[in-house]
Amino acid sequence: MKKRGLLVLGLLTLTIAVGGCGKKEETQPISSSAVSSVSESETGSISLSAVEVPADYVPPTTLSELTADLDLDKLVTLGEYKGLELTKEIAEVSDADIDSAVTDALENTYVEVDRAAENGDTVNIDYVGTMEGEEFEGGSDSGFDLKLGSDRFIDGFEDGLVGAKKGDVVTLDLTFPKNYTEELSGKAVQFKVTVNKVQTTSKEISEEWVKANTEFETVEDYRRDIRVSLETQNNADAEDTMEAEAWKMVLENSKVNDYPEEMVQYGRYYYDQMLKSYCTQSGITVEQYMEAKNLTADDYKEMQTAYAQSMAGQLLIMAAIEKAEGISAEDEEYQESLKELIEASGVDEDTFFSYYERFSVEQSLMLERMNRIIADNAVITEKMIAAEETDTSAVSETEDNFAESSAATETTDSTETSITKEVLQPID
């Protein structure tokens, strides 16, 4: 069975984005470190209450529950999903690919040095930021690795640590840029920075580096292992792309004759949850997002409905295949897959489902199962291609159509701190 992790869970919808695994929205407050340049006063003209799914809507937990009263034979004309002719395009691994992997390994393997920090070094630091003597939100962290010269932090922070040694405590009097958040824009602040370590990286691969940082004895053996790993990854990527293209073919071969309201309603619900989750992770409200993208409530309803119908159609086709194959989320194979997934998560079942929605978990596992059925009954031709010729369009079509503009709002990993430059870019 293909290895899978929690991060790949989610409905694979070719015309819409369904990120994650129906991950439940965090209840933590939005950090001021991620608020966009759109102010609250600019969002008053948009009200989405009329088009959002009612707060008391109870989503289904299984596809069989959602389709229990539906006549699938009338709703869906299931097209060919067996005997498909598929091409699995596997990217070759070049010496340049291996060189790049070696470079990444070198750049991410730190060696502590007993000297003053220089540009290009990575310092491990604790820091506390204060404004007018009081700590401000997002201005403190501990054990943070910062590469000097990376220009990640506000002006003066990194330069102020050049020349510092392990154990030094450096006080930095700085000013936030004027295009920052309303709370910090143009404000004078002070950072107290403790240098825990000064670290550097090796510039070139060597036998000594390999012995010290890997399980291998020679550079040749290390590079050979990298090649095998990259070939394995390329094969997995090719399989994912082929499966996405195969599922697209199944959708095109099939016809949805009607869209039951209960299924469309679930699609609306999922759309709302996804967009709210996206905005929360971006540190903005849905209203701010709509304002920034110049979208009205009517635009929202149109996007929501298109998304909902697309999801409903694909769920109907999945249900039709389940019926044709005599498979379900109640059978032994599904239960075994679910058990493996929960065990891999490292938590018990109750905890797992407090974080992930049952319906999305079910559809992720069932879609994976359908992909195996499709692939096992397909005529597959393997083709080796140069890496630069790899076509990832089939996979990219599964991503982020819910607001073609998702990429327009700059985001970073949630572990970024508020003094980093990239967290607070204005929305385009």
C-alpha cells in the first residue's frame, strides 16, 4: 500500500481545491503578526451572512449517509473507469539533481564554531522585543536559527548580530518600517538578543563531512543513496500525476444528470470552511480577503455554488463507483486502512477525529482505493523523461481554484515570527 501522511489527506477534486484532510479550523485568535494592510474600517461594506452556510448545519460523516436516499442510477451515468490507457512519465535523475540535493544538505547541516558571527553564519538566538518598556505580541522567541544576511528580519536586526559571539547579549534599538501593521508601523522598539550558538555550514562535500553527518563512508556512496531516493520520489510523483490524470478521465467519461440539494449544500459548507481556514492561516478575515480581491457577496455566492456543484458531481461519481465495485467505508479493507492511518498519526481514534473530519478522511481513503482499482485495470505505459520536461499540470489542477487568487495573499509558515519581513506583505 502506498505510504501516506496526514498532510496529504483531502478530497482529490480536479476542478476545485480541497486542501488538507478536512482539517478543523483552529480556535486560536488571529495573531496581530499576520494582519494584512487592509484595515477593519475598510471591510464594512461586505456582508456574507446571506450566502454562508447556516451555523447550525450538521455535515455528514460518511458518503453513504449523504447519498442514502438518492437513486444513483438516475443521477449518474458512470463512464469507463477500467481499461484506461495511461502514461506514467517518470523524470530521470540527473547529476545536477544530485548536486542540488548535496548543496541543500550542506546548507542545512550546521557546525558550531568558536568565533564571532559573520554574514552567512547562522546564529541560534533567544530574543525579547519591547515597545515603550512592554513586550509586544510576536516580538519574542527562543532557540531561533537566523542566517545573517538572509534579510529575513527587519532592517538592523541581522546587521546588529554580526561580530557577536556565543553567550553575548546584544541590545538592538530599531524602528519598524512604515508599511508594517497598524500597531507597529514606524514604531521604535528594542530587542534584547542572547546568542546561544554561532554556526556555519560546509561549502563543499568531503569524506569527513559524509562520515560525520551520514551513515556512509564515502562521497560516492552518499551520492548513490541520494540518486536512489530521488528516483523513488520521482516514481511516486509520476504515479500521483498519473492517478490525477486518470481520475480526470473518469470524470470526463461520466455524466452527472442532476445535483441533489443536500449534496450541493455540503459543497457549500466545505467551501466556507476551507476559505475561512485559509483566511485564518493568513491572518485575515474573509471580509478582508473579499475586499482585497474586490469581490462582492454575489461573487462569493457564485464561487461557492460552482465549487459546491463540482464537489457534488465528483462525490456522486465516487458513490457510483463504490456501488459498481461493491466497496464501502464499512468493509474490512477500509477499516484496516483507517486503522493504519490512525496508528501512523500517533494518537488515539478520538483524538484523531477531534482534529480531522470523518467525511474527508473517508473520502481520501476511498479515493486512494479507487485510484488503485483504476490503475490495476488500466493499460499503463512508462516513459522516462528529462526532469525539465516533467508535466505537473495534472496535479496542479487539483490545487487552489476556490479563489483563483489564493496565491495573491502572501503567507508563510506559522512558525515565522512577527519581526520577519515576509509575514506582513500587503495583499495584492
